[in-house]
Amino acid sequence: MPSHRTRIKICGLTREADVDAAVQAGVDAIGFVLYPKSPRCVTPERAAELARRLPPFVTPVLLFVNASPEFIAQGVAAVPNALLQFHGDETAADCLAAGRPFIRA
């Protein structure tokens, strides 16, 4: 029988205390929103600061909505070990062009 495990991702965190609390609670991934229209948006630099707080087995996720390839590259440069999440009108080719593991919401 295959063994499946539900993974938990908390998205939209912007403060150190919230990141730390999520890690303490046992999350598997923490998402950082890089979408300027979101009230939970952070810059790539801020995402990097917060991602540095994560232990090795907690995955940072960068969430993009219809971002330019240049902005995606900025995010990837700031948080090179991140999984990418695309949440806009990106095509499969757009997602693959980022050259990183990704999920499509």
C-alpha cells in the first residue's frame, strides 16, 4: 500500500515571529508572496531574509502572479533553493522557463 503524507504550506507570512511560529508548529513549507497587489507582498530581499530563518527541511516557496521573467529571476536569485508557485495566467512554458521546480495553482 503506498504511503502518502499530507504536506502543510503556510503562505503569506511577512514577519519573523510568524515564520518562527509556523516552523515550531511543524510546517513543511512557507510561502512568500511576491505579488505587489497583495497586502501580504514582500520584496525578493525580504523573502530572502525570512527564508534564512527556515531549517533545512522546511521549503521556501515564492508565489508569483503574472510576473515578468526578470522579476522571477530576481526572486530566484534572492532565494535560490525556493520552490516556485505560479498563481496567474502563466502557461506551462512560462513556468518551465524559470528553470526551477514549481507548482501551478
